[in-house]
Amino acid sequence: MLQVPFIRAHQDLVITRLAKRNIDAKQLIADVITMDEDRRGLQSKLDNTLAESNSLSKEIGVLFKSGEGQKANALKEKTAKLKDESKELSELLNSKAIALQELLYKIPNVPHESVPSGNTDEDNEEILREGDIPVLSENAMSHWDLAKKYDIIDFELGNKITGAGFPVYKGKGAKLQRALINYFLDKNTGAGYQEVQVPHLVNEASAFGTGQLPDKEGQMYHVNGNGDNFYLIPTAEVPATNLFRGDLLAASDLPKAITAYTPCFRREAGSYGAHVRGLNRLHQFDKVEILRVEHPSTSYQALDDMVAHVKGILIDLKLPYRILRLCGGDLGFTAALTFDFEVFSTAQDRWLEISSISNFETFQANRLKLRFKNANGKSELAHTLNGSSLALPRVLAGILENYQTDNGIVIPEVLVPYTGFSIID
């Protein structure tokens, strides 16, 4: 959430940057300023009324002590009116503050200056492409056909148990899935990220803290019954970032670097067709996440480091990939700058998104009330960042399709110590 002082001090910048998201924010920003001025006016009136009431209360005490009860009683009537007035002002102030908060919730993060303008994913900027795309035989198959051929992922069985988008991993498929999780976690902890295990359900405060509410409530599974009011997590970002909600850290505590494996649950599954078949889009999937809490002066270097870290994993896996800088129209609500990683699926002849790495600057921290003490001893909002390292379904799809041979699916060399086998045949 944007801070009102920042909006007041940088109105033109906010409007110009939000235009990159194809948002005409002039009226919205004007409404914020007007509402904040109204709130300030009410606060000033309330402060003056309370000050006058307190002053009169002291005067009444003096009058009673000096035996001037008639004058004191006259002032008591005035203080009673002031108390009624202050109560009314307090209620108006609270109502105005809530309305301002709700208005701020509607404003997405201000894009970083490097974010390109654009409307859709077609306007994203490719900044790097690496890795050789393998040449497959004429008999090459998609990952969903390979999964059926080698009996390693059963989509129909998952549909029987739950519904579409909930696959069952079997045999070497399940072991490969587990191998990827362990490999990703080992890479992340080896790079200095602390591993945590977090709840898979969160409360409303946690979902608001990271920006899933009120923007993405339709995409989350809501557990609301028997007194419960929880959300199944769409990503480990939500519970892991909320580890720091309400914290006031010392500058020396920064950075905080966390990694977590969780299943992820998302209601939206998109339209039907080959582009969402198999593992391309699921309601439940596994993902390993990395996140950082950073000093504002170091957050963009940290973002570069996170991008380099994920890049190193894909190089180890020897998967062809590319990195995109997302345009304003494709940028997530809470992000200031996002880099997407995509792996090339040779059998599908298309790029598959496998990671998004974002800097949220102070947007989440303001909602979370996540601060640190700066060099002057004053509290300051931290910057938060997170990224997939990595989302498993499309990585697995890329491995199955790009590593297929006439004799079976070869396991990437770096994963063999984790799987205990070198081929699926």
C-alpha cells in the first residue's frame, strides 16, 4: 500500500508511473489528497476540542476549590457539550480514516522507472535468452503423453479424487518431484537462505499484509465455516513474509533471507486448450520460494542477486530459458519491478513461465507495518522481495519434454543424487 505522505509529495510521479499500468490515476490521487485533507481537518478540530475540554476541566477544579461552585457548574455544562462534540468528531474521523484506507487499497504499487509501458504479456521485454533448445525426434511427445506412457503422473486419477487440476504423481514421477524440491531447497540454503516450514492456511490479516486481499480473493480457496475464516495459500510468499508482520528490526538484522517449500492452491485455472493441459496450469502445485527483507538502499542489488541465483539453477538443470522484464500492463498489483523466467518446452514449442522475482519496495511493508531503525534511530519501512525458486510443474514439464529420448527420459545430472536413478524408462 502506498503511503499518503509519499503520494502528497510525488503526485505527478505517481500518476505518470501508474500510467505504465494503463491506469489514469489523476482523479484517484486527487480523491486521496482531498480525503486526507478532510481527515487532517477533523483531526485538528478534535485535538482543539479535547484541549479546550481538558483546559476547562482544570479550571473547574480550581473554581470548586476556591468556593466558586456556580461558575464551576456553568463550565461543566460547556465541557459536557465539548465531550459530545469530541465524540461526534472522533466518529467522523474514524469513518474518514477507514474510507481513506479503503481508497488506498485500490491503488497498485508504483512501477519502477525501468518498467516498460505495455498492455499485455506480448509487450514484456526480453533481456536474456540462454541454453540450447534440443532437437527432438519426430516421435517426440508432450509431457502429458509422456506421463501416461511411463505411468508417472495420473491426471485422471487426480480428477477422480478431487477434480481437474489436482494430479497424482506416481513412482519415479513422485521421486523426481521430491528430488526437485530437495534440490531447490539445498541450493537456496547453500546461498544463505534460512529454511522455514510455514502454515498452509492464513488468516485475513496475513492475506491483506502481502496484498492478496482485497485484490485476489477470487483466486484463493476460502475456508469459511464452523467459525473458521482462513485462506489456503496461493504461494509461500504469504505466510513467510508475514513472519515479519508488525516487527521493528534493527538495521543490523537486515537482510532477512528465507526459503520455504509449500503446496500452493489457486482457484483460477484459465481456459481450456493445449496451453493449459497437463502441468501447464493447476489448482494445486508445489513450489519452493525465496524472499528477502532488505534495507531500501540494497533492495535492487538483492533483486539482481535473486535473478542470478535462479539463473544458476536453470543452468545447472541445463534447461533453455529466457528472462523477461514485465511491462506495466502485466505487472502484479503489489510489485514495483518483476522479472519472469520462462523455460522452453520443445515438445509444445512454447515458453512456460516458471518463476517471477519481484521487488515490492515498501508496498507490502506498509501493510505489514514492517519497519527497521535507521542510522538516525528513526523507524523506516523495509523493502520486501520474493521469487519462485522454483515452481515445480512447468520445470518438471520442461525436463520431461526436453530430456526425452527414444529410450526414455534422461534425468538431469544434477538431480541424479536426489532421485537415485538416471532415466525413466
